[in-house]
Amino acid sequence: MTSGAEIELIKVTKRYGPALAVDSVSLKIPGGTYCCLLGPSGCGKTTTLRMIAGHESVSEGDVRLGASVVTDLAPAKRGTAMMFQSYALFPHLDTVDNVAFSLKMKGVEKGTRRAKAMEMLKLVQMDHLAERRPAQLSGGQQQRVALARALITDPQALLLDEPLSALDPFLKIKVRQELKKLQLQLGISFIHVTHSQEEAMALSDLVVVMNGGRIEQAATPREVFNRPATAFVARFMGDHNVISGRVSKKDGATVTFEVPGGASFVAPEDQAVEVGAPIEIAVRTDRVHLADSTLHGCGLTGLVQNIEYHGQRVQVALSAPGIDEFSVQVPETAFFAKPLSVGDAVPLAWTADDVHILQKS
Ligand code: ADP
Ligand code: MG
């Protein structure tokens, strides 16, 4: 099989009339990467994917695949293949002819193209249903056929737009594991569009978080989770509290900052900041200690607003002076050792290591 080539987007912009769908996006995806484009609806994921595939023209900028600039090439000439959300199978063709279709268009002889199609169907475990038509297949099976049809061209990169969104939760996890396995087996890049944080974290070598047509952060899942670059990423990933305040003191490698309610915290100076400047910090929801007298608190008392049982963890939502919303994830056993109720006032504590300063978006 092919080995993957690097893909680069160089200041790629897409305008629809005056509207900017994608705004000067630059990104390098090394060969053989499982990359997820992640972000809320309308942030430009599909448009970006379609510009890589060549199904959408680029208003400004360039797309490079390996050594070639492919910006002006037709989709079939780029070395990428796209699996569509609707699968777009031909209803009158059986499985094997659907998969072999692009080779037929290229004039590949029947025996050769059917043999290659069967090889692809084996890869996606659909060779036993080679004679069926799309209407005789389940949604999950049609998707496998669509996958085989995309892979038959030996692409350098496979592009997938929300491939798991139509599947039920159980099948979703199964197909997710299969996609990852297939990508590792083929060694090419998969570029997978999703709005699900969980999906992106589970699959990716590289997560690209998008917002309003721009990239907020492109990094490994661990980096995105532990060090969200911006307030948008911290909020979107859902595992951090974002707190706004002002720098009151700098002291070597740490900064002290105050929130409007009067409390002040220490954070490592992982972004250069100036005294007096407004900043935002992120605090991991699972690193906040409630009513823990062994840690010196941050002078902040939270009022419990809501408690949700999530199984392994209990999520406690609080309000505090100068902070709109604050969530804490407490391990189940710890929570029930000292249960809280709505209306309780609890001191909050965390260590400077669990805080980091966010960049401006
Ligand atoms: P996502 O896939 O992240 O949900 P899209 O890439 O589909 O987002 O869309 C990005 C933005 O571009 C949206 O505001 C959308 O309305 C707009 N857009 C997408 N396609 C078109 C089009 N063909 N014509 C006009 N606007 C479009
Ligand atoms: Mg989309």
C-alpha cells in the first residue's frame, strides 16, 4: 500500500460572497497522521476538508500534498479520497461494482478491477456481501462499502466528514476502533471531521480545534486536554474552568492574579504577561479540591448550585464571587465519603500546577 505524504495548508481562505468560511488557515499534517478537525457547527471544518479534497475551490492560499502543490488540481488527480457523509453509493450497482467504479472510469479491465475491489472489501470485512445492492445493506455496511470505494484509488490521505454521526452509540465506538486500526494498517493520513471532543480525543494523533474559520489550537490530544491554548478550547473541551482576572504581581516564574470578587491565585507564568493586564486562566475541573484543609485555599468559597452523578465521578457546579460558573469533578468514592448538598458553602483549593494562563484568541 501507499505510505502517506505530508499535507500542508498555506494561508488557505474561503469566502462565500463577503462571508469568510475559512480564514487564512495554515497547518501541516505529517504523513501517516490520524488528524481530526474538531469544532462546533459552522466553524469551517467541512469547507476545509473539501478544499483539501478539491471539491471546493480555494479563494486564497495553497494546498500542498507531498512535493506537489495541488490547489488547482481536480479531486481525482490529487491523491486524496473522500468518503461522503451520505455514502453516495449507486443504488443499481452491487457492492463489488460500487467499489470498482472509479477503476472502471479509468478504463481498468474488468477482472483486474473486480479483484482489487474484492481486496478492498476484505480490508473492511465486507467481502461476504459483495453481490448485494445498497438497499440490501444496513447503514453500517453501506459505510464500509463507501470506505472501500474511497480506498481503492490508493490515496495518500483519506478524508472523512463526520463518518460516525449517523451510527448508534454502540456501533459508533466499534467503527471508531476500526477506523483507527485501518489507518494504522494503511499508514496513510486520515483527516476526520467531527464536532465530538470525545471522538477527536480517542482517535487523533493531531487534533485541530477550529472556531469561526480559524485554528485555535493544533496539538496532540494530551496537549489539548492539559494545556488548552485559548479560552475557547478550554471551554469547548469541557474539562476546564475559565476564570478572568487581572495580574496583581509577578514573582520569578509565577504570577499572582485577582478576580473581581477579591480572591487571588498563583499561576506559573507559561505566557508572558504584564502586571495590571487582564488575563484568563484555566483550571482543570478534576484538580479542584473541595473543603480540603490540607491544601491552603485560594480564598474562594463556592456555593453549590447543582450536583450530577456521572458514575465514576460526581460533577458539582458552583458559583463564587467574581466567577460565573465553576465545575468540579469529584471521584465517586471521595464524594460519598463527604457528600455535599445544593446550597452548601465550600472552600475551594488547587495548586499552581493545575492552573495555566490562556492566550488571547
Ligand atoms: P462545519 O462543517 O464546521 O459545520 P462548514 O464548513 O460547513 O462548517 O461551514 C462554514 C461556514 O461557511 C458556515 O457559516 C456556512 O454557513 C458557510 N458555508 C458553507 N458552505 C457554503 C456555501 N456553499 N455557500 C455559502 N456559505 C457556505
Ligand atoms: Mg460540516
